[in-house]
Amino acid sequence: MTADVVISGGGPNGLLLACELRLGGVHPVVLEKLPERSTVPRANGLVGRVLEALDHRGLYEPLAGRPGPPDPAPFFTFGGLRLDLRGLDPNPLHTLLVPQARIEQVLEERALELGVEIRRGHELTALRQDADAVTLDVSGPEGGYRLRARHLVGADGGHSLVRKQTGIGFPGITDDRVTARAAHAILPEALLTELAGRGLTPFHHNRLPGGSFTYAEMPHRPGVHIVSVTERDHPPVPDSTPMTLGELRDAARRVLGTDLALDLGEPPASDAGPPMLRRTTGVNSRQADSYRSGRVLLLGDAAHVHSAMGGPGLNLGLQDALNLGWKLAAEINGWAPPGLLDTYESERAPVSRRVLMHTRAQGALVGPGDNITALRELFTELLGDTDTLRRIAALMAGTDVPYGRWLSTAPVPGLLWRARPALLISTGDGHAAAVAAGWKDRVDLVPVPRGPGPAAVLVRPDGYVAHEGDASDGLRTALTRWFGD
């Protein structure tokens, strides 16, 4: 056996999974076809519960570049409608503007610190599995070779070779009527004043008769904005045609009805990557009909693709990795209870279905026509109700499909940094410690000051509470269910 786990794909999801497996005592191998980290601009930030989850691993501060936990977002957007979240207590929605290149850098550095083997320039070309392992054909810089692993995880994107060769279906829909164009550009002050005068708000999907327009200054590149224009039913441009600034200006003229004086500006600093000029034709909303086939599992975009509206992609994929990592490590280490690995799909697939639902709904809400205008008026009224606003905020944060109470604040600093389950035991409760003694090899027993809450709180490595109560109130059952005999 060459490896415990091979991960095909070294993007954020694959790298975080590799860290989780290594923390669980497993030795993964990451295959990434790119010879070095990409500097091509992709995602621009993180949205939702994933920020609290990364904070549980000690990863939030290096991403944010400041000490302290994530702060709730005072405002957000849903389908181009403004969400004022300042009155919500608690507010479930957190955001952080950070480029994907920086996310990958932080995760790769952590993976290397943990001893993960990352093979850049190595691409999976074929796979087959038997009862004992998965055999992989790999193309590397020095030619082809073969790997054999106990498990394979496909973190290789929406066009996943792993998913296709495993035969897992990918049902859903494709809307070919939509074309989105985006760029990193300099917006003159006069243009910013004009946009504000027309009521076009930054960090917002501004709906217009011909499409939608979005602009926002990038915090890591002061003076540079990301500008995005989306339009419907305009003749598509062949994918082979390079995207140009002129093409973006033409699209903006059609949507805004005015010229957009854009400039790419000076070349960016070497660590900021190249300026973005991107065209995307069509919107896919698809989900794998299974996340697992034998010893092969799917992760992130390999399991689900959707519109980027609302920025849910990394929230969804990185939490997939946090859910799968400790369960797959338990399987390999031999203490996983029956069916534990299957809970990866049963817990995460419903979350993905919710994301597909709300991104499609948001796409409809920024569409053209008087009927959509009426629908937006109705939604605006509904969002004036605090309970409705709280539900939409939870939907966007990915906190509305819980599989246990979320441990929002760790009572002990660094409690979950090692990705191990923890049993929080009130000081002096020897009964709970005695019940849990047989699991000390895989569950940390952590004394905490006695308070008004339950005497024992069992926390999974991904931050969800598996049990709370006294030692006689099902603690042994919960330990066995989640962490084996």
C-alpha cells in the first residue's frame, strides 16, 4: 500500500482535507496537476460558518491578518436585496475578504508543517478499485507511475475525473442564457460618484433591466475594484475567444446604458497575481447522486456546483472537508463505528441541496421583467420581519441544516486545534471521567469550571456537539456511536 489516502486536487478543499487527515494520524498524498500554486484570481473571500470552523483550527488569524475571532457581518445581500443584520442577536453570518490565492497559501503552509506530501505537477489519469484498495495511474514530470491507496478522494473540481471514472451521476440543470464578465480594474473617482448617484451600491448585485452590475474595492489591493457584469440572452462569445477589457466595457454599456471608464491600471505587485479578465457562459446547478462509491469519495466542487451568487462555494466545500476528515481518519485508524463514514454524505448532501436552492432563487431574483420586480417587492416586505431575516441569514451562513449544536466559543483556548474530539467535564464530576476513560486514546477529557450548563459536553472534531448532559444521560451511547467501542 503506497498511501493511506490519495487526494486528487490541491485546491483549498483538498489541502484542508489533507491537514485534517494528518491531524488524525493519517498520511495523505495530494496530487495536483499544476506545477505551482495558481495566481489566477478566483474566489475573493469566505462567507458563513466556515470562518468559525477555521478559527477552531487556528487558521482564521493568519487568513484575516489580525488577532481575535471572526466578527459578524453588519450587512449582506440576497438576490440583490440588501440584508441589514445589525439587529440580529446572535448574527450567524460572518464574512472575510481574502483572495483564494492567499487561502491556498495558508492551507499549503499548514499542510507542509504537518508533514503532508504534496506532489505538484502530478495528475491522476485513471483509477480502478477492488475490495482492498484503489489503484491509480498518475502522470508526473518524469513520466507515468502507479499508486495504490486505501481510499481516494476526488477534490478535482466540477469536471471531476474521479467522479466520471467512478460512474457517479451528476444530475442537475445548466442555464446557458447567462453570461458573466469580470475584471480587476481601476475605477476613477468621478465614475464611483456617478455609480453612487445612480443608487448602485458596492458589494451588491445591482439589478438593472439588461442584467446586473457588481463592484467592490479589494482590501488587499487598495484602489483596485472587482467589477462584474452579468447579462441574459445576449449572443454568446466562443470560449476560445480571449476576454478583453473592451468586451467588458461593451457589456457594461448594454447593462448600465452608459460607458464605463475602466482601466486595468499598473501591473499588480508580484504577490497579488495577474489582473483578472474572466468570462463565464452558463450557470450549472448540479449535485452528485452519491458522495461515495466504495473506497472513493467526492469533495467540494466534484460533488456539487452552483452559482457563485452569495459566495457559498468555499463555505460549502471547506466544511465538507472538516466533516469528512476525522471520519475517514477514524476508518483508517480502525476505530470508526459502523456507518460513520456514510454520515459524511447524510450530513453534507442536504446542506448542498440548500445551497443549490438558494443560489438558483437568487439568480431568479436578479432576473428581468415586471413579475420579478413584483417578487422583489414582496421579498423586501418579508425581509422586514426579524424572523424571516434571521432565516435568510442562517441560509446564507449554512447554519440552517445542523447536525448537532454548534460550539460557537471554545471554553478552552485551542480546544479543537488538533482536530480531536473533546469531552468537556465540569470540575469534580468523576462519574463522566470514569465513563469516558475507555476512549482516552481518541477523545480528549477536558476539565472546565462548573457552571449552570450540563455536566458533560461531548464535542466532535468538526465543532458540533454530539452529546450534552450528565454521565448517566446517554454519554456512553454517544461515545460509542461517534467514536467506536
